[in-house]
Amino acid sequence: MGDRPHDGPGLTVREGRPDDAPFVVGLGATAFARFGDYGPIMREFLASPEVASFIAEAAGERVGFALVEAPSAHPGFADLVAIAVDSRHRRAGVGKALLSRVIAALEERSEASLFVLTVADDNDPAITLFRSLGFEMIPGVLGRYAGGQTSRRMARYVLPGPL
């Protein structure tokens, strides 16, 4: 998959590269600070061969990322383990473009995927975004972040696209 233009002028989403790690770790640590120290968690995700990264760029500047874990032991399963957009670029379609690109990548698989994510119970903008792309709340599933915040799980199916 090459770079693909998405919502908005000059916005592209591409597969992540090793040189994107400092950006992902830094933005992740800032975006998820209320949940605890996410720098080490971001580094752990990036070190895993089962986590794919996607980077959003606008005017040549990195503005967001998405990390998706697809464990080889569980074919047909994918987990959006992190998604973040730089605060200066929120509400401009970056999150939707990132998630749309991840869904497109999952559609390229030969089998259907159950695509899940965890979201803070009080993160209404993210919940609205996820619902707009077909995610539904999993009833009764509540969790907690390290900082004590309540989290919910959402899921959707992704079917293989036409060959």
C-alpha cells in the first residue's frame, strides 16, 4: 500500500516507518497523559512485529497516528491499540482518515476481521468518530485505565474487499 490522500487538502495517510517512532511516542505520551505514563507503552507497541503503524501527514508534517495489533495467533482479529491526533489538527478529518486507512488495510486481508478498540467512557468525540465508521459498543464491557478512568470496548466487522 502506498500513500493515499484522504479527507482534506494535503492530508495523506501512509504506513509507518522506524523514523516515525519518536513522533508516535511523543504524541502518544501527550495525548494519553491522563491515563498514565504512555511513553513506555508506545515504545512497546512499536517494538512488536504484530503492530502496524499508520501516520497522517498534512503539508509534509506528521499530525496523527494509529497503531493496530493483528496477532498472528488470532487470524481475523485486529485491535486498534492507539490512535491520536495532534491537538492543532483535531476536528479536521485526521482521525477519520487514519481509521478509514486502517479499515481499508483490513479489507485487503483474505478473511473477515473482528476489529475492536478501547475508548475512554467520557471521550464523546472519539465515540462519535468510531460510531460514524461502523463501530458499536460491546454491551456490559467496562474496564479501567491505569489512571482509574472507565473504558469501554467497541467493535465492528471488516469484510474482505473485492479482489
